[in-house]
Amino acid sequence: MKRADAALTPGRVPGRERTVRMLRVLLAEEKELAGVRLQAQLERLGHRVVRVAHDGKEAVEAAWMLDPDLIIMNIRLPVIDGITAAQAILRRRAIPIILLTAYLSADLGPRARDAGVMAHLVKPVDGGQLRSTITLALARFEELQALRREGITLRKALETRTLVERAKRVLMKELKLSEVEAFRRMQDHRQSTNKSLHAIASTIVKADELLVRRLDFAKCLQGIHRAIRPGLREVASMTKAATTS
């Protein structure tokens, strides 16, 4: 079975918690006890740990060799840190990566996102948190794959993802949507208009910037709605009208 197919295969391990997907997981954790605990949590969710790497260099080599469905990696690793390792892995493989951290710093989110990381977990990790973060990481990875299906390279898709994340946050705030719903609206608009996700995200972000600058509130909010509703007029003309009025 191919890796992409395996990631979508419903699985259930007898006597263990049911999981939506059964994944081949690469762990990267320097501390042996922490790795054992996380492996046990993943197995209770029905996943299979294919290897536990103990430093960043080993994690990169294992990712290239084993091609796992998911990587969960401590940000603090010997030899190569987690973010640098993620960048090295993603230069050759498109794999969803979750970073483990002992605490959240102000710059972690932007640094991790720029590196191509899909999500992060704060230790200590409980089963419910692990399950929901895996679900989130897979959803974001599917968004990345949707960008790649538009015919752009992995590097360009990772760059575009930053813009898409900003657009999703606008829709989540203004329309009270979940992250998954916000991206689905953008995909629906893409299908109805044949515009790229990059163009749609750019329009939403620009409309929100006009709003922040306190230009015509109604026109800017209307622009955000039109960017995710099929069958309406082009958002570009609306945005131009807002800036010239």
C-alpha cells in the first residue's frame, strides 16, 4: 500500500482506542522515557511508530529512508534542532510534521510555519491533545497538497501556505468559522471561479487590511464574503472600488 493511501485508511486495533486514520509515524525525541510514553499513546490511538530517532540528523535520514505518514519531533534535538531538521526533510519529502515543545515562545509559531511545520504540541502531552493535533496537522497538510495540485512546487506551496493561513484567520474571525470550514469556503470559491488559492487568499488578506486601515467597513466586509461565495462578482473590482471611494 502506498503511503498516501495508508494515511487515509480507517483502522482499528483490537483492545485499543479507535482512530480515524492509521498512520506510520516517525518519532524524534532525545529522552528515551518521553519517547516510550509518546509511542504508547500513539499505539493506543491505532498508529504504528516505525522508528524513534534520538537526534535531528537521525530524524532527517530516517524520514528520507522510511517515508512516514507523519513525523512528531522535539524542537530541541542534539546535532540538528527540530526546525532545521524539518526544513531539511521538507526539501525532499512532503510529510506532515508536528513539533514538540516544553513551552510556547512568541516566535515559535512564525518560525515553525515558515519551516513548513503543520502543528505543535506542548509537553506533557495527553491522549486527547495528541489526537486533535494529529487531526489538525493532517488537515493542514491536505491544504498544502491542494496547493501543490495547482501545479506549483513544494517550496512555493509552503510559501503560499503562509498567505492561506492569514486568509483563514480572517474568515474565522469575521465569519465565525472553524479552520476547516474557512479553508473549505476558499476551495469552494476556487472551484466556482477557477482562481488559484493564492489569488483568493491574497484578496481576502487585502480586504482585511483595508478594514484594519478603517476604510469603508461595509465594503471591506463585503469583499471578504465575496471571496468565499461562488457565483458573485469578482472581488478585485470590489477592492478597487473600496480604495478609490
